[in-house]
Amino acid sequence: MADQLKLQVITPQRGVLTVETPWVVLPGSEGELGILPQHIGLVTTLASGILKFGAGERTRGVAVHYGYAQVHEDEVIVLAEMAETAEDVDLARAMNAEQKARAELTRALGLQVAEETRMRKYEGKLRRSLVRQQLRQIENP
């Protein structure tokens, strides 16, 4: 019985990681999924999150952004749209991207609220128009 898993993280651009590890935690689209040696075979979808794995006494991680994971015997193969190791991440750039994304989401939410208000206004106008037509049909057959 093996006490290690072979973990491979692959993107369309490159092989990101190949290691032997005692455990893996996948950021599944339905929640985290822990994998140990001799895990039952499966295929699952991944969300954007941290794939964690054991490295001696440490926990290490790789950021994966969507994709699939396949577990077969003592092997975990992750096919991610994008994956980054800690060394790949430019922290200042990531923080700047966060600020820009938050600002854009705030702006988009404001537009969405305005558009929903506009839609409710015209749904009301449509409803009144239909009711008026129905009334005329009842009163003047």
C-alpha cells in the first residue's frame, strides 16, 4: 500500500508542479476535497482557490483557477485553466488587481441597481397597458 500520492498540476501553457505528497486538498467547485493515498477514483471540477498539499512537516500550496482534477489509484492530476506557485505571484500586482476589481464591481452593482429600477418601471407600465386592454375587451366585446 502506497503512502504517497503523485500530484501533477498542468495548465494549457505548462506543467506547473509534479511532486510526491502524503495528501492533497483540492478547491472543488462544491467545496474542498481531501485526497489521501488509496482514495477512490474520481473526476471533479475545480473552483478558483488554493490547492494544498503536504511537504514534510509543511503545508504548501498552488493557486488554481478553474479546471478539473482526476484521482486514479495514487495519482492526482489537476488540469487547470491557470495555476500559480507562490513564486509566480507578484503581490503588489495582485493587490492592485483586487482594488481595480472591487471598484469595477461597485460600479457595476450601481448600474445593475439602476437597470433593475428601470426594468421594474417598464414592467409596471407593461402590466398597466395589458390590464387596460383586458378591461376594454370585457366592457366592449
